[in-house]
Amino acid sequence: MREPFPGVDMFSVQAYHWTAPYDNPVNLIKASFFCEGRLIGRSTNGFEEMLHQIARDHPKQIFILGSLFDTSRSFPPDPAPYDDHRDRLDMVLKAARTDFVELCPMP
């Protein structure tokens, strides 16, 4: 059996996920953010709390799973409500020395 992520123990990775409207997955105002299945906030407050947790806890790795979206519309291959703030996420990850385990978008 092949390891899906070589060298990564998936059960040790801090898991975040977000939900947003099916017809507008990039809408940060209507998004909700979760850590290990628990709601950590909505809208910009939820995104900020996720950044705060990463900065505070310095997890070795994180995984962020998105929600379903309307693939018949012209969204990017892997849309996220924080796309316009990705530089902030990257800054926090770098400062915390946290690796972001990302899945490749489906073709």
C-alpha cells in the first residue's frame, strides 16, 4: 500500500476546515472555520482565530480542508475564502515553522 503523503503521519497533523456557501466558496464574510471539528469562528474572526492558533501553538504541520462548491462556475481549481489573505496565512506559517500539507486539486 502506498503512503498518500510520504513521511507524514496524518493522525498527527492539526486539521482545520472551512465551510462557505456552495455558490460562493471564496466569500470570507459567510465562511466558518473549524479546528479538529470544533467551530473556532465565522467570517474574518474565524480566519483570524485560525491564524492565532497556528501562531500560538506552532504545530509541526497543518491541513486545511475546504467545503464543496459549484464546479460548474468559474472558480479557481481549489478556491478558499482566505484566497485574498493567503499572504497572511503564509507569513504565520513561516513564523511558526509550520508546514502546510496541501492536496493537489482534482483535474
